[in-house]
Amino acid sequence: MKKQAGFTLIELVMVIVILGILAAVALPKFVDLSGDAKIAAIKGVAGSLASANSINYAARAAGNAAGSAVVSGTTSCASFAAAKLEGGVPAGYAVTGTAPTCSIDTSPTATSAVTVTLSIIP
């Protein structure tokens, strides 16, 4: 008599059930990555503003005319970002506050702002 090879129907059903349980547990983790991506993008814009501020600070300290004065309580973060970021503030992002503390977030209804501190130099 020949021995038959293969899987029984019960074995196949059990594998499908186990895969379904794993998918149900893992899926919520991967679906909610949009919030993390949004925060990472905001941090990227904040990093570019901090870098632009460092370049501005160095230029101003060296006496270069290209540097802009940043006055505490007077300098608008939005105007500084528009002037110092290549191409201005990216669409969909808002820069608010006055120097030295700027907040960067997605448009007005967002709740995950990132704060950047500008270096003050007259």
C-alpha cells in the first residue's frame, strides 16, 4: 500500500486561523503609523529652521550683512522662517510665535507642535 503525502483539511484550517490571528494583532500597529510620520515630518521642518538659525547666527556674529537680527519678543518666527528657509515654509505647515521660541505644526487644527529656540543676536 502506498503512503499518501500531503496536509489534512484540519491542518490547513489551523494554519489559516493562526495567520488570521497574527494579522489581526499586527495590523493595528501598522495602520497607525501616519501619526508617527506626521510628527517626524514636523521635526524635519523644525530641524531645517534650527539649521537656518545656526547659519544666520554665525553670519551675524561674523559681521556678514546676510545675517538677520533676531530680537527677543519682536522677531516673528513666521517671517524669519519665510526669509531663511530655502523656498519658505513648506505648504501645510505653520510657524508661530516670536523669538526666541517658535512652534512648528501642520495647519491650525493640529496638536503636535515642535518647538525651536532661536539664538538671539542683535
